[in-house]
Amino acid sequence: MKKIAIFSLFASCLLFSSCDVLQEVANKALSEPSLSEIGQGLKEALKNGISKGADALSQRDGYFKSAYKILLPADVRKVTDKLKNVPGFTNIENELLEKMNRGAEDAAKEAKPIFVSAITGMTFSDATNILLGSDNAATQYLNRTTSTQLYEKFNPKIVASLDKIGANNLWKKAADAYNKIPLVTKVNSDLDDYVTKEALKGLFAKIEEEEKNIRRNKGSRSSELLKKVFAKQDGNRK
């Protein structure tokens, strides 16, 4: 009789334990985001981050007085160092630095629609792989899918911006003056390609910063969908 009672107690415990497990499984299933939710949530997060990043860089001093400041290339510094004592070029380095960065700030306005288009075309599979990937998985995806198009959009804008603010003309005059100095190695008077590439490098670095923020900072998840989707990422990293 005692053995039967013990067996009955054990069976009851097993039954209730199974119910708890089933309930836990059911709760987990309800909280698990669907593929559609992962796609929507990741796209929402990326659009928010891109808007914030691109808007920040397109503001005055977005490049010039930030961690993404575009510096003079070695060839240009070589020229400015030589021309510091030449009348009309004494402040050439500071002038070029500011004008290059102003051109990048002007061009950064072109980035957002290109990024948004790439995000909109993202598949569920892309979204899931990005969500469960590294802290910069989305930035890497955008770099792969938008770099060529961004360059094609940025470069004419950089050219126009540098022309508008006089940077190209200033650099051409400086380069021409330098190239007239005896025995120096001639330098290219074209700044456009360099500034475009550096502007894009800064742009992707800023987007990566925003991506890391939403991945690591739960307070930056501004909607229930974002909280649900990125909880899956959090759980995957435990």
C-alpha cells in the first residue's frame, strides 16, 4: 500500500512537472518572433539607426567636428607643408580641411534613401542572419549591397559640393603651385575620389555605431516589436 502511495505521488509530481514544462514551452512559443516580425523589426531598427546616423553627419560639423572628420591625405599634407610660407597659401591646410568636410556633410544627405531602399529589399533570411549575427552584421550587409550605388551618388555630389565651396579650386591652385617647385614629385590635383571614399568610410562607421547601440542598449528599443525581436538576439547570445 505504501509503495502504491509513493508511486501515485511520484506520478502526480511528474504530471504537474510536465504541465509546467508544457506551459513554459507554450509561453516561449508565444514570445518567439515570427520570420515576418523579425523582418519588420530589423528593418524598423535599421531605418531608425540610419536616419539618426545620416542626419547627424549631414548637419554642419557632422564630419568636421566629430570622430568622423576627414583628414588630409599624405600627398596633400606634403603640399600644404611646402606652401605654408608662400603668400596666399599660409592657411591652406585649415581651409582645405574645412572645405573637404563641408563637402562630405553636404553629400551625406544622399545616403538615407539608398540605405532605405536596400533595407526594404531585405529578405526574411537576410534579416534572421543579420539579427543573430555579429554586432555589425547589418552594417556589413549594407556595405556589400549599397557601396557602389552610394559612391555613384556621393561622388557627383562631392564634386558639386567641393566646387560650390571652392575646395576643388583651392586644391588645384595649391597643387599647381606645388608642382612648379623644382625637383618635387608631381601630385594629383583631384580631391574628389579621396573625399568620397573617406566620406563613405565615416558614414558606415557611424551606421555601425548606431547598430551596436540598438543591439546592446535595451533602452534604445523604442517599440514592443523591437523589444520582442531583439530579445531573440539577446537569448541567442547567452
